[in-house]
Amino acid sequence: QVQLVESGGGLVQPGGSLRLSCATSGTIFGINAMGWYRQAPGKQRELVAVIHSGGGTNYGDSVKGRFTISRDNAGNTVYLQMNSLKSEDTAVYYCHGDLIMWGGPQEFWGQGTRVTVSS
């Protein structure tokens, strides 16, 4: 069974940094894209960053220049480096994978990891 396993959330002061990780577990045939979304209380889930199979990246407007998405050489683990964190970055961050399975492409979500930016 395929899962996305997240780690790295926590409490950080404004201006600080955190790095989130998301690893795929289980058998997959390939990855179309992996990324991060977030959902703050009372708000809709929004795109934070995505990295495509070819290495191209996209970022949400609110995090451009502060967050960086990357992946390991095997491409099965993605990272989100978050710098210059602001209180408005407080949210639950979800890993998302557009994975290639035996039956075709399929989307997966991680369980979420909470990031709290507060002094």
C-alpha cells in the first residue's frame, strides 16, 4: 500500500526556518509530480509548491522567494525548505503525490504536519 509519510513540522518563531520532508512508501512505477499544500483554519487548502518529474517547480505567490521545494536523487522524497516564516504561514501542511501506479496515475495525500509560526 502506498503512503506519503511527512515529517518536520513544529513551532517556530517569526523569521525562522523549518524543513518538511515527505517520503513515498510502497511500490510505485513513477512520479508525475509531488508537492505541498497547506490549509489554515477557516481557509481553503492552497498550493504551496510542486516539483514535476522533469524538475520544474511552481510556487504559490505568498511563498515565492521564501520557500524552496527539492527532491532526493531517487526522486522518492521531497523537501520543503521554509525560510523567513511569517505568522500567516501557520497551517497544516499536506504532501501530495501524483504517482504512477500499475493501473495508471493516482493521487495520494499525506496525513498532514502542523506548522505554527508564533513568538
